Amino acid sequence: MASFKENLLQVMDQKLHWGWEFLSQPGLHRDQMLLHFQQEYETYVRDFPIFLARILGRMNVGHDQLKKEIAENLYEEQTGGLSFKFSKGQSHPALFLKMMTGLGYKIENFQNIRLLPTSLGYRCFLDRVTLVEDWRIGAVLLTLFVEGSVQDRERMKNKYQEKIKLEKKLKEHGLIKNYGLKIKDADLIRVHYSVEGDHRKSAWDTLLKAIPKDLEPIISQRMVEALELWLLFRDGVCLEMGLEDAKFRELALGR
């Protein structure tokens, strides 16, 4: 399992898009930021609890501890029940919308969103692995790739404990520091801080123990596919926002 785990970690090491430099710094217009948030919300934020429910509903006999942890993850995503101190019983998608209204956008801005082609490609992939393929493939893709980040290896070394205090994390967050988000509207950031460690531990420890050897190659392949589609998803959003870097410009122009 060690080499399989390392293969997955190497994929996560690459989950970093050039557009993040723009998104984490000041200077973007409101319409650019809105487009970014709309595509994130429609592609996976709104329906992430549904993705988890699909996996839980198709799990077979056994795996009791894993079922418990996925059920807890679903409970948190849909009700905010594990992080009630911060969520006040609101789902993560609802907290996302609260953050959006805190930035001055309207709820109506997040209804009837039309996905960009690259966003649709990534969304269709998430639907396929959660609806059609072996539930263990979907579980890995959701909890390792979608919920994970380029920081997963470092978090694993730190035993999934946050190194930065919540107050500092809030103060340094790009939306608060650069785009006027008030602390009172940042409950989603607090919630992620409070539950992220347990989610990462469950994904990398409990889940991987449930993966049989014969599924390891296909899961490794799907992780690579997820990375490729996620990078294209981000490329498409950044292109629509009018953002580019030198490498992307070279690829786009075919030079």
C-alpha cells in the first residue's frame, strides 16, 4: 500500500494551478471574482453532500468504520452538525453562500448558472465516479482529491494538525485581507479549520485500508484524470476571467 499511497500523494503534490496567484492577491474585479465563485459553486460546492450520499448509499457489507466516517462527513457537509459552534447548523453550501453575500453578491447570482465547457467536463467526471464506478473509486476521488490539496503531504507529516492558529488564518485569508470579507461572514473558513484534520485523516488512513490491490491501478489512473480535468477546469475559468500566465498563453496560442 505504501507505493500506492505515494502514487496518490504525487498526484496531490501537483494540485496547484497558476491562477491561484491571482486569486490570493488583490486586484481582481468583482465580476471576475463572481465568475470564479459561480463556477466553483455549480461544479462541486453545492452538490458535494450529494456526492457523498451517493457513495454511502452504494457501500456494500462491512467497512463499518469507514461507513461511520463517510456518514459523519456527509452529516457535517449537509447540516454543519460536527462544527455547530461555527456553522450554527448551516450546511457547507449554505455557508458558502453566506460568504458570497458577505462579499456583496446576491443569492440570485448563484441560481441558474451555466457551466463553462471545462467546468462541465470536470463535473461530468465527478458524476461518473460517484454514480457509476465502484464506490471505492468515488470515495477516493471525493475525499482525497476533491477535498484535498497540495498541502496534504505536509499535513500528513504534521499528523493532520493545523500549524496556524485560527485567528491568524482568518486575518491572512485573501478574501478578508484583500476583498473586504468581514470576519462575521467567514464561518465557512472557521468550519473548514475545525473539521479538516479529521477529514484528511479519514481519507488517507481509514479509506486506503479498504482498497483492494486489484483496484489500485484504476484508482491511480482516475486520480491522474481528476488532476488533468481539474487543471483544465481552472484554465477555463481563468481564461473566462481574462487571466493568463506566460505558460498558459504559450499553450493557448499553440506556440
